[in-house]
Amino acid sequence: EIACIKAQDEAFTLQDVPLSSVVRSIIGSARSLGIRVVKERCSTNVLRNGKISMKDPSGRISV
């Protein structure tokens, strides 16, 4: 979903970049910021302190 929105940016549309390249770009940026990228979908719950808790399919939680 994020890649579909990002693909509409002028930098990507002017070069006619395929969606798969946009996805790789976003993943690379996330990793360089220290964000762990996983293949599984996570359910998201907002905590009272404003932080986001992510549950993976095995039930593990990361904040």
C-alpha cells in the first residue's frame, strides 16, 4: 500500500519506475533507518503512551 502511494511521487513517475523497484527503495530506506522489515503482516494496536505495538503471526510483540 505504501509503495502504491510512493509510486505516485514525481521522482518515480518521471522515470517510469516499476512498482517492484519502488518497494525495494522503501525497504532499503527503512533498513537504513534501523527498521526491521518482515514479510508477515502484523496486526497493529496503539498503546496508551502513543507507541505502536506490533503482533506478528506467532503472537510476539515488538514496540
